[in-house]
Amino acid sequence: MTRPEAADPVGDPFDDLGGYADASIQILVALSEGPRHGYAIMTEVERESGRPMRPGTLYAALSRLERRGLIEALPASDRRHPYRLTPLGSRTLASALDRLQALARRGLERLGRSEG
């Protein structure tokens, strides 16, 4: 059954990410400011989240994101291999962040910590 919002043939690229969805979203957020290479992505994720991302987690997630067409590798510069967000990646990230924001809002309301 096709969901009406699934305009892309890939469907929902986060459907089967399981425990890796958090790392994938963090990577996509890091790339939303522009292209970055692996070390710069790890540095940005740690700066934003306060938690380090290990290289194995990063490169496994980059591979999955690239296979799904959410990011693309750019030509290497020196020994650095930069990646950038694709238009599909940008739309997917916006959708995922909207869902997370709605979930956070509901959770905070249930805890009695809603804004307003």
C-alpha cells in the first residue's frame, strides 16, 4: 500500500534504519549547512549533541545514506572525501525533524512541561 506522502520512489528512507536513525539524522543535520568530510561531520555531531560519533558508526551510516540517495560523495580533496546532502536528503531530513518535533511536543505536554 502506497502512502500518499511518499512521492519519492525510495519511500521512507528511515523505515529500516532502526537504532541507526539517530546517527543518520545527526549526519544529515551536519550536512545541511554544506558539504563536509568525515572528520568534520564527526566534530559537528559531537559539538551539537555532546556525544562523540565513532568512525565505524559514521562510515556505516554514510554508506547507507548514500545508497538511499540522501547524500552524495564529492570528488576527494587531498585525502578528504566530502559528502553533500541531496534534494531527497533535504526533504527526508525536514520530514524526520517535523516528526521528531511533534513527538517531543506531545511528550513534553504529557509531562506537564509544555510551552505556553
